[in-house]
Amino acid sequence: MARNPNPALTNNHVFIAAKTGGGKSQLTRNNVIPARGIRALFWDVDHDHKCTRFTDRGAFMKAVNKADKAGKPFRIGWSGADDQATFIWFCSVAWAILDGSRETWVVAEEMADLEMGQKTPPFMKKLLVRGRKYGARVVTTTQRCQEVPKLLITQPRTRFIGRHDDNDAAYLERQLGIPREEIETLEPLQFWRKDENGRELFTTKYKAFKP
């Protein structure tokens, strides 16, 4: 159960979206998630991040609980079954170790693949809506914005929007106010970064990655 609530903590959630080849994994690794020194859980079925991965629920939970009790930084990933029920379980594990006295990163890649539609799964909603005061920093990514719950787009403080075309670009314009043509003309590795202070063009760099 999440513990030590601190209402003074800010919303640091991040949403990242770009069509295939747009560079969202590069951005996530290079500019959003620190390379070391953090408590982090990864929904990483495609092996996009450096972490200790598990495919067995029991082994995953044992490793998470041990790392949580140790009080040191960790990077633990789930790379097993990728169905919606397993994702809900993953989110419940993340919720259980949240601690308002220390930040916990929860990184979930390719959300559209879970076929959630507009319904935010249990515990994922908790992480996004209530996780802030328990130190959660939720980072989600997708290629197909219209196939993920709107909450993933509207709740985070920071949104990085890469290249999308046609209806997807129009949908993002309605949700975030970024003109469609400015989304459709982005180059690979370019993103509009939007938060409460406005938006700016941001470019990441390509770096070769070995999981």
C-alpha cells in the first residue's frame, strides 16, 4: 500500500507520443529518465530500457520488495506476458511500493498495445491521479494516441508530442492545442514539449542502445 503521503509534491508525470520511427524511445532514455540513481519500475516487454528484467510474477515481486526494503536505487523491469490483466497487476505492484518520502519512477511503454480504449485500468488511474503525493513519477509512451485513455494525455504535467499524421495529428490538436500542421511536419527525433508554461520545440539525439 502506498505510504507516507506528501500533498506538497508536484505532478511530474510525463506522456510521450510519436509514430513509429519518431524517436520516442530515444527521447525517453536520453532526456526523460535518469541513467542511474533512481527507484524505477519498467513495463518493458520490448526491452527498450536498461534494467533487471523478469518474466515470472513471483520472482518480480520478490525482487521489487527486496529492493524497496533496501532503500537503495533500483531498475527493475517486467518483460513477460503483455496482456491487460498483467499490466493491471504490474501497476498494483508499483502502487504498493510508493513512498511519499522518496520518488519512484513507473515507466510504461507502448500503451496502445494494451487495447484499453478510453477506460483507464485500475491502479493505473491511481498512479496517475493519486500517485503524485506518494512520490510517483509516471512516464507513458504510445504510437497511437487515439487508442489510449485520454487521462494519459491530459493528466501528466509534461507532454512530448512527436510526428503524427492525418487523424492522429488532428486529435492531438484538439486535446493539446498544438496545430495539426506543426505536428505533421516534425522530423524524426523532434518533439513539441508542452507543460503549464507553454510549448517549445525539443530535439533529442540518436544513441545506439543495447539492452
